[in-house]
Amino acid sequence: MKTSYKLFSIFTLLALVALAFATPARAFDGRTGDVVEIKEDEVIEDDVYVTATEFTLNGTVKGDLVVFGETIVINGTVEGDLIAAGQSVTINGKVTDDARIAGAALTVSKTAFIGGDIIAAGASLENEKDSTVKGDVVVGAGQALLDGKIGDDVLAGTGSLELNGEIGGDVKAEVGDPEEGGPPMSMFFPQSGISFPSIKPGFNVGKDAKIAGNLEYTQSKDVKIPAGVVVGKTTRNEPVVDPEKVVVPPTPAEKAITWTFDLLRTIVTWIIFGLLLGWLVPLFMKSLMDKMKSQPAASFGWGVVAYAAFFFVLLLILVVIIVGGVLFGFLTLGSMSGTIVWVGILAIFALILGFVLITVFLTKIVVAWLSGKLILSRIKPELAEHKVWPLVLGVVIVALLVALPFVGWLFKWLAMFLGLGALWICGREAWQARKAVAVTT
């Protein structure tokens, strides 16, 4: 359903609720319970207010009937207004004045008589054949099927609308396009057991329909109107499209410009981070490049291991949080349980942040720097050990390879695994060296 239909439905529903609470203050009969029934021989002289899971009116209400529940069935007579909201609202009897109804499935059956207007908001509205509405029908819903007799005008904002009945006034409808049709309404309420009418997507007018006034509808395509159905004038309006919500695919030139700017942004970012790392931790960066150069296969293999280990550690921390929180909570050590949870959450956040920084920046920069050194050592050896030019050359080459369409992802993963593996090997050797010093001391 388009945004305008949704807004129309919400507005109508809010108006319905507002009108419900705006009923003039006077004597009334209030009833509540799981199952509430006003029996056939019961006549209530006042207004009636009901809240129930299931409500059935078989008798007569001389005033207004206001009812909120899950299943609402009106078999009797309401001599005032009917205001009803529920999962399903079914009118089989007589409402002398207006009916304001809201719910998933709204049904005005073939035996129903509405002396005034119907204002309806919900998922589905059905006016069955031989039903009578003396006034207007105003509906905002996912779908509406109007097969009965309507004395005055119809104003509809729906995803699907089908007209087969007799309408004494004008019809003004804003309806979704047939191409936008979704699954049947019953799929949205699988456990409710509610029956919904089957309506074709879009706007449909049957050959037996009669519209005494004008027909004005809004849809992107013309609708085939059977001859003789509309007495007045038929007008189709183009849907009003918000320019801000129209997604225009970029042109090839725009794609090229975006790709170029993204590439330049990546190159500048990597160079800045690389220079910063080379200034802060030059020995660490040199060690990573040496490991990658001397053990490329081992670096790639350990990179795959490191990538898998990251997710294993995340899962382990999560299990510790859950088990620790439950255990200490069971032992009524609430503060200890809370500490474990918060420390675990902070550890996960720090681990993810570090992993992102390493895989997005560090691994690419190390691979780029080493690539620049290797290339310059063959072209111009005196520049191979320069603090800037190997990095700049390598970053430009690696950034270009990573940004290539279709195959860029391959270079990206290769650089990430090589960098992760070199980092893993350096970390493992540093750990082993530290253990050896601890043993000797």
C-alpha cells in the first residue's frame, strides 16, 4: 500500500477513536467481560459501552453502541450510532444512524442495513451483495469489496478496490497499482481464523456495478470500465509522486565519478594511516612486512585461521556472559552477574572495533607498503627504503586492485588474509619469546 493510503487509514482510525470518546455525556449502560451478549429479547434504552473478547448484539440498543473487542457481531438493532473496533467486526443487523468501524476484517453482510454513513479503517472491508448503506462510505484499508447498495458517495483510499454494487452518488478512489499487489490478507493473520474476501490487486469495476454520479480514480494505468456502468464522467488522475522518494539509477558517468572519488578517498586515507603507523610503530610495521615477505604462504594460511579464531572468540565471550550471568544470578550475586555482563559486552565491543581497524586499514597498508618496496627495489632501488614513496606507490596499486569491478573482492580478501597471518605470526613469536624469558628467569 502506498504511503498516502497508509496515512489515510491512520487518519481515519484516529478520527474513529476520537469520535468514540467524544460521545455526549449522558446515561449509559456499561458492560465488560470475556464473552458479552445482549440477548434477542433485551431492549436497552440508553447508550451502551462494551469491552469484551467476544461481543454479540442480538437485541436492541435505543442509543449509541460503543464496543471494543476481538470478535464483534451485530445481529440486532442499534438505533443510534455504532462505534466498533476489533479484530473482526460483522454487521448483520440494522444501524439506524452512522457506523464507524475499525479492524482487520470488516463485514457488512447481505442482511445489514445502515441508515447513515460508514467510516471504516482496517485491513479489509466487504459490503456484501444485498446489503444497504443509505449514506456515504468512507474507507481507508488494504482492500475493499463493495458489492451492496450505497445511497450516496464513496471515498476510498485502498491497496485494492472492487466495485460490483449500486452507488447512488460519486466515487472518488485512490488505489494501488495491480503490479504492487501482495499476498492475500489471510497471510498477515495466520492464527486469527478470520475469513477475508479475495480481491484482485488494483482497481476493478464489475459489469453489474452502477455508479449514478461521477467516477474519479487515481492509478498509474487506465482501468477498463464496462459500458453503461458510470452515468456521469470518468476521470483518471496520475498518482502524485514525491520527487524526494524517487530512486533514479545513476548514469554511467555518475557511476564513474563516484568510483573515482571513492578510490581517491581510499588512497588518501590509507596513506595517512600508513604514515602515522610508520611514525608511531616503525619496528612493528617492518616486522610485519618481513614476515609477509619471508613467509607468504604461512601468512595466508595463518590469516585464514586468525579470521576464524576471531568469530570463535566472540562466541566464547558470549557464552561466558550468558553462563556467568545466569550462574551468579542464581547464586543471588546480582552485582557480580552485572559485572560479568558489562565486562563481556565491553570486551566484545573492543574486539570488534580492533578487528575492523586491523582488517580494513592495517592489513591493506602492510600489503601495499611491501608491494611498493618490492616494485621500487626492481625499478629504482634507492627509493625502496624511502619512508613515503613505497607506501604511496603500493597504496595506489592495491587500492586500484581492490576497487576493480567483479574481481576486487578477491584482492581484498587476499590482502586481508596475508596481513592477518603476518600479524598472527608476529604475535605468536613475541608470545613464545616472552615465555622463554620467563622460564629462564
